[in-house]
Amino acid sequence: MNLKPIKYYLIVLLALLGFYGYSGLKGRAYFPDKVEKNTEFNGNKSHSGHVNRFYHK
Amino acid sequence: MENSVKSFFKLSETITCSICKQDIVLYEPAKSEYIVCPSCFSYLHIFTRAETRLNRKLDQPDKVLVLKLGSTGNIHGTEFKVIAYLEKKEAGTDYHWREYILTSHDKGYVTLSEFDGHWNFIASKDFLPDYKEPISYGLSIGYKDVEYKLFNRYTPVVTAMLGEVDWDVVNEKVKATEYIAPPFMVVKEVGKTSHQTDYYIGEYLDAEVIANAFNIDKNDLPQQIGIGANQPSKAFDRWTASLKITGVAIILVLLFHILFHTVKPEKELINDDFLIVYDTKGGPDAFKSFITPSFTLDDESSNIEFEIASLVDNNWLETTIVLVNESDNKTWEVSKGIEYYHGTEDGESWSEGSTRESVMLSEIPQGKYHLNVYPSSGDVFRNNLYIKAVSNVTMWGNTITTILLLCIFPAICWLLMRDYEKRRWNNSNFSPFVNGE
């Protein structure tokens, strides 16, 4: 198999495989839900519970 | 042997044109039977070494020869001498091309054809030690287990010639059919009867190969126009190589996927139905917050998927979940709503939403954690919230996204390859691309 015509794709392919492997080992999701970090103990956060409210009709 | 080869290439004789009485150089005097006088362009039949007789009068060649008669060159390790130049056309059309007849010391004639700057090295079975008789399938031909597709059918006519050959090339009547499998081509020539069928194998040669073989400047060769019938396609090479390597990569991704599942198995952290109570002192819709029991993440880094559910009916429930690391108080906060509505309208029932949702946190470090849960709901009588938390969940999103990303390049290569092939087959009456599609 002649890989010369796709040498740049091979680099991208290896990078993709590497990133996939790293993500799998680290438990990193490509599309995680929106997360706010360290909000609980910074003193200016309240939990009102009004997010993305949807009412029908 | 070497000496005989050298003497063969130096060998030449001079004869006199019977029409204009000018000298004609013979480069292969022992073999040649037909020659064209370079002064008066008479096509002559040599009947003794000294005399010739007129066979036909030809036109002066349109083009200047880029490979001079008598010049030598090495192609595929064989030394050749140029002994004839032919200008041909397809009967009934304006297509013209040029052919150089080359002879070697011990392997006979081969042809170098040139059309729109595209060169083909065409040899008969005498020249090919591993030749096998092609098998005809009508619109294709099989040669050495490779399918060659029908590209062109024509009747060649010689319009001009210089040099010499050992057969009556100008007056021969053949019907030629070309089959291609780039970079190779099979040319089938049928004489007056179908029994007189000969096959020739052509190979596309880059202009640089011709220039190097005959030690001439590449810029002196005709400029390339369009795509040659059997010109190798870099797009095809890229497509086949990328297809194979992407196939291997996809298998690797799937193996990784199974490996991760084995090395880092899923672990259930919480699976409980929690009692929730409306907070009369809180804001509208607010329920009392609560804390879950602690749990431990053993792996250095993991993902956690939360599944929340409550049997809301034409109502909603929303909760903010705060993951708290008990050793350093670092937190990860996510909010998710559940809403489920249903009813009947114009005699048809409908429903929207779901009583179950999930949320994913990624790259959570090792440690002991608990959840702070802040529910709220439009149903003040709602009294339960089911929470399930699992670490190391299978990330199908990662796997499918990686596979899709890997497929982009081969898909682009396929489109480019297809475009190249469409342009190649534009020159054929037998294009497999119907209406250019």
C-alpha cells in the first residue's frame, strides 16, 4: 500500500486516534453537558431552579 | 553481445529515392521494406537494397518531430532506436495523434504514441515475456486478472509518415479498440477478417520519462491537454490508500472502544429514588435541597453520567446537581429539566417531552464525592426524584464522532476521484457516467 499520497492525512488520522485514546482513558466526552465549576462555595451563587423552562401552549 | 548492440544502433545505409533522386538514410537496412522519402514524401517499397518503387504519395507531416529519426533512448531498461514517425487520424473525425516506431536489438518493434501531450508505450506480445492472451467480455476485456473497460473504437488512417518499417503500414486496414485500466491499456486490432486479431499492451508514460529516455528538454515535448485515456489518477491513488487506512483506523477505534469498556468498566455510584418536599418558604416552585450519600471515584479520571427521572404529568421538574469533591470542595454544577406534556387535539392525541433525562460530566478526578441537589417543579405535590449516577459510561458519542471525522477525507478523495474519472471519460463514447452523473 502506497501511503505517500496521503501522508498529511496520516498525521491527522494519528492525531484523531491519539485524541480518541486519550479521551477514552481520561473519561473525556467530546460533547459534555454545560458545566459550571466551583460555584458552590464562592459565596455569590443561589440555586433558583429556573433554567431552560419549557411550557406547552 | 554489447558490441553487437552498439553496432546495431550505429548501423545505417543510404539509398536513393526513385522519385526525387535524393538520398534516404535507412536506420534498419536489414529489415525495413517500406520507407518515406524525407524530401518528396513519397511512400516507397524497397525491393532491393539499392532501388525503390513508388507505392503512394503522402502529405508532409504537420508537426515537427520531437524524437529525431535515428535517435536512441532507454525505456524500461531496453535500448531503442527511433526508425519511423507516423501521423494518424481517426477516420471520420478530426482526432490526430502521432506515433514513433522504435526498434530494439533483439525484441523488435514498439510504438510510442502521443496524443495531446500524453504518451503511451505500446508493445506486442513479442516484447512482453509475461504476456497472456486477453479475454474479451464485450464492453470490457480481461488481461492478467484485471478488467479493462472499453474506451474507444476507431479506424486509424495514416496521414503522414517519415522513416521506415517492415510492413505496409500506410495501406493496412485495421479496426482498433482501446480498453483501459490506468496506467495500462489493451489495444485490440482486427484486420480484414476477425481471425486477424492482434492485441497490444500500452502503458502511460510521463513526459518526463520520455524526456529523460531520449535526453531531451521536457519543455520541447508537446504540452499536455486534458486527461489521457489511461493517465494514472493521483485522486484514485489517494482514494484507495485513504479507504484502506481509514478501514484499519475504524477497526482500531472499535477495538479501543471495547478495550476501554474492559479496562475501565462502568461503576454504579448512586441508584436511588429520593423524597423531595416543596419548600413553602422558598421562592415559587422551589423544593428543599438535599445531599446524597457519598461515593468514591477510584480511577484517576472518569466521566459520570447522571440519569434523573420523575413521573411529571403535564408539568415540569428541574434540578441543579452539584458534584462536590469532599477533600478539596471543588464542584461541578449542571442543571437539567424534565417536562412531559400530553393531551388530545382535533381528535388526535399528542405528547411532548419525557419523564427521564441524562446529563454527562467528563474528566472528573479520583476522590470522594457527594451531590448537592436543588430541585424545583411546577407541581408542588411532586414528591420523588430518581437519580442514577454511573462512572466510566461508554462514550458512543466519542466513537461515532471519531469514525465520522475519519470518513471525511476518504469521502473528499472519492468525490475528487469521481470528478477526475468523469473528465477522463468525457473523451469517450462509452462513458459509464450517464448524462455526466
